[in-house]
Amino acid sequence: MIEVNGLVKSHGPLNVLRGVSLTVVRGEVAAIIGPSGGGKSTFLRCLNGLETFQGGSIVIDGLRLESDTPTPIRDRTLRRIRLEVGMVFQSFNLFPHRTVLANVTEGPVHVRGLGQDEAEDRAKRLLDRVGLADKLGAMPRQLSGGQQQRVAIARALAMEPQAILFDEPTSALDPRMTAEVLAVMTDLASDGLTMIVVTHAMQFARQVAHTIHVFGEGRVIESGPPSQIFEDPHQEATRMLLSEVQ
Ligand code: ADP
Ligand code: MG
């Protein structure tokens, strides 16, 4: 479903990604852990077509992007990739002046071309699923952080993407709100959604992820099932990282 090979990305002189390779199969939950500044957000932004890159390739659901893909083809591929890959950010990024319902119907109506009624039916079903059926008319500022993040998840799901990327979705939340959001994500995982989750929530990574990729210094330094990463890490850097966060 997602195959990344030798991804290289720099910001000016700073080499942020120095050859990242990883594969995510359909229905897989992949967790990415790693130190701050290790290139995790940059990696997700490359996957979602929010950043260009200087080397390597990305294939998502058969859509192929290489660093030297000619601009017109790249732009068309990027548009298709953005339709297929949803993103949930640490800071929620809801439209502040729109109701909860309008936040979730906006993309399906304006990007997918769904009728308003159909989009509202879909949005109501998804908001019910994330436990917010009673907040359809609320404005984002009237919601807690955990509620806002659940709206953001419903909004991503409403586009019916092939995969959703989560960039530290609970880092701005207190423990109770974190639990609410992780419960929703666990539900999506058990439903077979393909997910890549950058997270410091190690319990979640351990219990829900199928594969954990440890980032460091712009590379994947170790990948494996949670049992290996947590109980028998092969790399010293993984051991150090886990001793810092646990
Ligand atoms: P992480 O998400 O793992 O904390 P990031 O991908 O946000 O790491 O950042 C990796 C490195 O790239 C950091 O050193 C950061 O300062 C740098 N960086 C990120 N975005 C930019 C940018 N737009 N311009 C310059 N440097 C950037
Ligand atoms: Mg980050």
C-alpha cells in the first residue's frame, strides 16, 4: 500500500531525511517513534505530498512519486495522493469559523463532489462513531482538545482515504483526552484502516501497532513488531530512546 525507498530530504544545508525506506501493507498500523527533530513530521509531510524531496521514491496505492518526476506529472500525482492519504495533526487544524458538522462535510462536498445531504449523512455517522453526535452545531473553540482531535479524525475519515497519517495526535492533550483519542484510533485499527502514527504514546504503539519504525538521524534505525522493539531491541539507539521515554 505504501512503499518508500531511499527518501532523501534536506532543508538547505540540513539533511533531514538521509535515505528512509519502509513499507506499509494494507490494513497495517505502523507506529513511528524517534527523538524530537529526527525527521518524523517531515517524513509524513513527504508522504502526504506537502513537501518535495531530493532523492528516492514513494509509491502509495500504485501512485508513484520520484524526486525527479517532471512537474506536470508530479502535480497530478500529488493531487491524487492527497485525496488518498488523510492527515491528522498534533494541533487539530480545524476550520475555526465552521461548525463541527461543516468541518466534516467541507472536503467531501468541495473536493470529492458529494451532495450536501449525502455528505451530512456521512459526517453524522462518523461524528457518532467518534462519540460526538451531540456536537454537530458546536464551534471548534467550544470543544475540548480531545473532542477537537476526534472531529479532525472524523474529517479525515469523511474523505474515505486509503490511509491516514497521524502526527503526534495526542501530544497536545491531557491523559484523559489522550485516552479518548487513542480509543478512537484503536477502533479504526481494529476496523482495518491503514495507519501511520508518529507517537510518544508507547502503550498504544505496543498494543495497537503491527510494526514499529524507530527513526533517528534521518533514517529508520530499526523496524520490527512491538515485541522485538520493546523487549529485544537490536540497536543501542532504540534502547536509549525507550529508556528516555518510559
Ligand atoms: P520531528 O517531527 O521528528 O521532531 P521534524 O521533521 O519536524 O522532526 O524536523 C526535522 C529537522 O528538520 C529539525 O531539525 C527541524 O528543525 C528541521 N526542519 C523542519 N522543517 C523545516 C523547514 N521548513 N525549514 C528548515 N528546517 C526545517
Ligand atoms: Mg514532529
